[in-house]
Amino acid sequence: MYKKSYSYCGADKFIQNLPRGYQTILEKEWDEGSELSGGQWQKIAIARAVLKKASILVLDEPSAALDPEAEFEIFQKMKVLMKGKMSILITHRFSNTDIVDYIFMMENGKIIECGTHQDLMKAKNKYYSLYKLQAEAYNDSI
């Protein structure tokens, strides 16, 4: 069962190359331990969330250390993973907000805006400005 979870998140590709595969001790501090990259740790964490089948899922910057291709793949799978569960996604990447039902925009520890993506874009406040800023960075380079 656990191998299926790791495969689902793409972690099986690098786990197979570890010295002892799924039995490898993670962390260099341990004898015979192996170190993972930030992106590999994130895939492990997401696979564990899949395996746990928790009713509440909290994802704090789940793709911060992933390359764009891996991030896209993970978010496509997280759409399925989050379905029917209470999920809290904490992110600074506005490109990922399309998978959520409701957004809480925070600043200095306080909620300054909330609503759907469409609602917040129509309001043309801080969320709108930051979303457009991130989108322009991509549009200028195309």
C-alpha cells in the first residue's frame, strides 16, 4: 500500500535509487543514512499524507522546493487528494489558487480579504494586485 502512495507522488523514482530503497534511513546524521533534497522531502511528505487518509489535510508550501514540472504534476494529483476533505493550503504562489474553493488572504497575521478566486479578482484589492504581479512576470517572458 505505501509503495502505491509514493508512486502516486513521484517519489518512487528516487527511492528506487537510494542505497536500500524503501528501507533506507533518511538523514545523514544516522549511520548509512541518505540525505534528500528539499523537493524529495516534499514528495515524501505528500505521499505520507496520501497514505494516512486523514480527513483534514494541511499543506504548507507543498511545492516550494519542486521544479515547475514536478509542481504541476503534484498539484494535478493534489486536486484528487483534496477532494472531499477539509484541506488548508498555505502558499505564496498564486498559480496554485485554482485548486481551492475559498481563499483567505493574510497580511501581518491578519485576514485582509477572503472569498473565491473570482470574488477576489473582481474586488481588485491586494489579492488582485499580487495575482496580476505574478502573472505579469510570466507574461513578460513569453
